[in-house]
Amino acid sequence: MKEIETIAEAMLEKKASGVISLDLRKTGTAITDHFVICNADSTTQVCAIADCVEDRMIEKCHRKVLRMQGKENGFWILLDYGHIVVHVFQTEYRNFYRLEELWADSKKKEYKDEE
């Protein structure tokens, strides 16, 4: 899916760690079709990743974020695109909330930097 690839590329462009997507469609309980999740060690980097995702989605997919939360503190930024929800965590918050474990029965794809 072009949008998920665009989001993952934007995250990696800003040196995000642990970039994954989860396909939630078969779980039957999710409020969206996909999560794209990553983390970074500083609030500055978390905000930079979220900004880059927003910019690339407009530029490459002509999609604006529908709702956003968390930018004021940079601990966990959520970007809602309707069928895709993006989670950009500060590392300690990702480790605490463990979203991947909550949705462990969903199909997971990992993204790595091509360098």
C-alpha cells in the first residue's frame, strides 16, 4: 500500500527506530485498518518524524491528517488518516504501552533503512 510505504519511508528518513506496520483488518476489533509505529529517543526527533510523515503524505499521497494528538509534548504523537493511524513514540513510552503486544494477532511488517 503506497500510503504505508510513504509513512515508513518518512519515518526512516528522520532516523526512526523500530518502524513497523500492523494490518488490523482481520482482528475484527480495531478502529482502523493499519497502524504504523516507530520510536525515537528525544521529543525533538519524535516531532521531526511526525512533521516529516505529514509532509510526505501531502506531497506523495495528497492526504492530510484528519486528527492529531500529542504534538504539544512529543512523548507519543498520533496521526489519524482514517484507515491508517500513525504512532510516533518516544522510546520509553513505546516500551511502556507495547502496542504490538496488544495487537499480537495482526500481520506485522518491519521496515529498515536501505543504507
